[in-house]
Amino acid sequence: MTEQTKWDEWDTYMWVIAHPDDAEFSSAGTIARLAKDGKRIVIVQVTSGDKGTPDHTIPSTALASGREVEEKDAADVLGVDTVVYLRCTDGELVPDLSLREKIVRQIRTFKPDVIVTHDPFRPYALHPDHRACGFAALDAVYPTARDPHYFPEHLQDGLEPHKTAEIWFFNAEQPDLIVDITGTFDAKIASLKKHASQVGDGIEMEKRVRERNAEIAEGQPFELAEAYKTVQMRR
Ligand SMILES: [Zn+2]
């Protein structure tokens, strides 16, 4: 761990991700480590990936419900506590107030210490849903979820304002937190294999993911890693 993050102090981590499997590809090794340490993990899945197939004969609704099951199974492998499905439409995310409200509601419900999401600032070749999800999550953390005059109707539902301590962005250009996942890499692959609609038998996927995680660990005293750009918020 780098010094900036207070990894051990935090209790609740919330991943906010655009599609089923985004949390596992980017962070499953980290999630498994945190879960082993007794941290509470929540995954907020913004879309259910209803366009994630080249096969036009599969109805979107069937694909989405199948992928929700895959996500739940993958989350169970890693020790995730809760998966929340926002069921926005795949490929059509925009970082507007409607999406922000949905994420703020989850922040005020679960009160995470850390939010982990897509880095929306990464230049070029960024899926529009990833960009939108990253911006919406960031804007939800600061300033929206922390101040009571934003979405005051939440108060009527018993949801108090909440200040998140840190945001971690995955797939960042300039990460400052390199997490050793050598010991949880097998769990990462096992969770990814639950996304059978996307990875098939998983053989090619495993090779690709291992190469990527080895590349991230280059220069570190361990073999496999995941990486984040961390931002500390004032509490
Ligand atoms: Zn995605």
C-alpha cells in the first residue's frame, strides 16, 4: 500500500461500475483481499449489460437478467456483501442529475469510506458508459452526497448526507496505489469465469488478465497487481 490511502482504517468499500464484469476485470484481486480482511464490499452495477453480445437473437432482457446472475455469482466468489442493480440502459449512460441521484442514494444508504470507479479522465479510447459512470460517481461523492440540500427528498426516506473519505479510480493513466494480488489472483480468475456470457471457457481471458496484472506489477516486489489513482476527500 502507498501511504496516501488509509486502507486499514476503512470499513466499507463501494464499487460503482458501468457493466457486469467491470469490477472483476479491474479489481477482483483487491476485492478478495479486502473481503478477507473483513471489510464490507458493495458493488453498484449501473447497467446490467443488456447490449453485451454480438448475437442479435438474444433478447436484451434475457441477456440482462442472465448477466445479473453472473455478477452475483462472481461477487459471491470474492466475498462481496451486496450487489445493487440500478438497471440503467447499457450504452446510453450520461453523467446527468438523474444518474447522480441514483448513485447518491446508494452512497447515503451504504455510507462507504471508499468509492472505487472508472477513471473518467483517462484520455482516448474510453467507453462512453465508463466515462459517464466515473464522472457521475465522482460528482455524487463531492459535493452532492455530503450536503443535505442536494436531493432533500432522501431525508424523508431516512437517508442522511454522507462524506466519503477516498475515491479510487481504476484503469488510471497515473496510478499511485499498487495492490499486490498475487495471493488472490486465483479468486479473481474464478470470479471472472462466472461471467460465462463474456469470457466463454475463460482460457484466453486468464492469459490476458495475467499478462495485464503482471505488467502492472513490474518493478514491484510481487508478481501480480491491480492499480488505482487515489483521491483523498476532506471529511
Ligand atoms: Zn464496462
